[in-house]
Amino acid sequence: MRAMVFDGSPATLTEREVPDPRPGAGEILIDVHACGVCRTDLHLVDRELEHPKRPVIPGHEIVGVVAELGGGVSGFEVGERVGVPWVGRTCGHCRYCLSARENLCEDAGFTGYTIDGGYAERTVADSRYCFHLPPHYSDIEAAPLLCAGLIGYRTLSMAGDAERIGIYGFGAAAHLVAQVARHQQRTVYAFTRPGDHAAQQLALRLGAAWAGGSDETPPSELDAALLFAPVGALVPLALQAVAKGGVVVCGGIHMSDIPSFPYAFLWGERRVVSVANLTRDDGLSFMRNAAETRLAIETTTYPLRDANRALDDLRNGKLTGAAVLAIR
């Protein structure tokens, strides 16, 4: 089968013919139809994440059809559409797994990072960590739900009942979570790269009350700021934008260093928290939400062989919405 493979040298993906995977006990073999291109894939290729499997097939926003069931699989059938997210397995017995915090598992496996992922014609996945997908989304539309949607949803949930939400970095995750926030009757303020008028217009079309550059001051104090841009310098800016008692939620897996800032920015019971991965309950809850709320999903589609171009476009800020590889 064809796959795009990362072996660490050089910092790019290589198209290769690799053996078809075979499903083991509890696994399903999937004919991949589409796979989203996530900023985490870019962090992998740019060597900003430690200890990846090498070589590894990236991709953890996988949409495909079940081709074969391994032993002991229940809940899925051959021919059924399925989605595969970032968290590919957890140990089930560490203190985090035993306290409903499997997203913090000490021995987790991650799709497209420590487990081969979806930049390929076929993949295998642990059936316990796969999701049924809402039927009214196409394969291309459904792919970003598997990470941009899921992580955005968990990030928003960590803002509690905050009414005025600022979103920094209006890309794949942000354009989905903004719609969820609006559905929940929250007010959304969108912050983009300075001068990125296309992203600002997208935010306004999706219901944001205001959109501007990350160097601008919103018209109202925020109750919470959600950061999806991997730029540590945004943390002090966001802290200055949130009201007393507000929270800054860092939604990415990697961020550049946070510069020092005066304690006054944090005072007033403001908080800075991070999001780490997701739980299966997050996935089930978000998929129910996505089924009930018809999300408008903005995508740019690339063939599998152009995965490097998709990553370059993401790296250089040329995308509005989400990039998706069309594989079948």
C-alpha cells in the first residue's frame, strides 16, 4: 500500500510502498478515505515532539471504512464508517486511567506518533478508541472532527460556563469550536495573525461578535481565552484580555516558550491551564454534539502524495480552516 512515512531525516515525509497492516486482537483494519492534517503532525515533522516511533506514518484524524475485524472486536461491522483520533490506547491501570483521566495515562499510545496513523491507504486501530461518525458529514468534512473538533471541544469545556470567549489562532480547531460556543449561546471574539483578513472574515461568518489581530484589544473583557496558536507570547496578551477570575486555556500539544510577565497580569484569580489529549467520553460527547449541530467545516483538500505541501501551507499560515488528505 502507499503511505507517507517520516523517519526523521530529512525533516520531510517520503512516499513509500509498505506492507498492508494486519489487525490483531481487539483491532480493526481500516480502508482510509481521508485524513486531516493537524498542527501536531507539523510539530512531529519539525522535530518539536520527543521520542516518536521511527519510522512512523503520521495522521490522527482518520476517516475510513472497516475492512476486517480482529478477534474479540464488538461494536463495529465490516463496511461501517469509522473515525480514529489521537489517543490510540491507554494502559487502563495507572492512577490516571483509574480516576477517569485516561487523557493523562502514563503509558498511552498516540495515533500517527507512537502508532502508525492515517497518511496511508490502510491502517489498523484499537477498536476501543475508535468512534462512529455523524452520517451527514462527508469523509473530508468528518476528518477534522477527530482532532480539531475534539481538542477544541475539550478546550472549550475547560472554560466552564464562561460567557465571553476569546479564541486565539483561528484555524482548524477554532473555526469548529467557535460554532459550538455560539450554539451554546456564548459570545465569541476571534484573534488571528495580524493582517489575516481571510480568517477574520471566516470568524465573522461563523458568528463571532468581533474579529481582529492578536495584537488588538477586544471590545469587551473576556471571561476565557482559548489559545490554539502555538505561540507562547500570546499567553501574557490573553491574560491582559481576560477579566478577574478568567481563565486562559492552552489547547495545543506544543507551544513556544512563554515569556515572563508581571504578576499583575495573573492577579485577580486569573488562571492558565493546558489541555492534554482527550478521553473517550470527550469523543462520544462531541460526536453527539456534532450530530445535533450541523457544523460548517472549512477544508482545503490535497492528494496523499502532496502531504508535504499541506504541511508547508499549514506552517506558513496559508490555510483557512482545515487541511485534509483525500486518499480514496
